[in-house]
Amino acid sequence: MATIRASCDDCGDVELTTADVHVRVCNHDSTGTYSFRCPTCRMTQVKSAESRTIDLLVAAGVSHSTWDLPQEIFEERKGDTITHDDILDFHDLLGDPDWYSDLTSSIDR
């Protein structure tokens, strides 16, 4: 099993095995990250990685998965931008026991 050297934000350089590391690659733009749990402090670390690093890790036997950007990113945006005042109004609305019926009655159908 290959030994992988990585860096923990708190502990510095650590040595890992291929079983300790996981690679994730985005299907849309091929950006990638690798993650591991630091053997010293046990905190999970997620690091960006160039495609060359991803290829080396996968070739060494590191498990990998792919993911897709959420479809909401590609949706057409309509309407006004939510403002700070809108958020405060919504917060005040949630203080009312009948907030849900008040909210649904205010929506144009």
C-alpha cells in the first residue's frame, strides 16, 4: 500500500495510506479535491488538487467519486434580489404562530 504525505492545517505534514484518502471530482469542470482525517488531531481535511495530483492519487489506489453541480445553478433567475430588509421581515414573520398561513396568503398565485 502506498504512503501518501499530506498536510494538516493544524498538525503539519502527516503520512497516510491510500485507504485514508478519498478523491472527489466534479463532472462539470473536472475540478477535484482530496480529503482525509488527520491521524494526529482526527480533524477532516479537504484540499483542492490539480488534475495531475488527482491522477496520481487514483493511480496509487485511492478511492474516488464524482459529483454534479446542483441543477439550481443553471436555472434562470427571476424576480428581485433578496435584501437584508426582506430577511428581517421574514424573521419577524416567523415569530407569529400563524406565520405559514400568512406567508402562503401573501404569495400571488
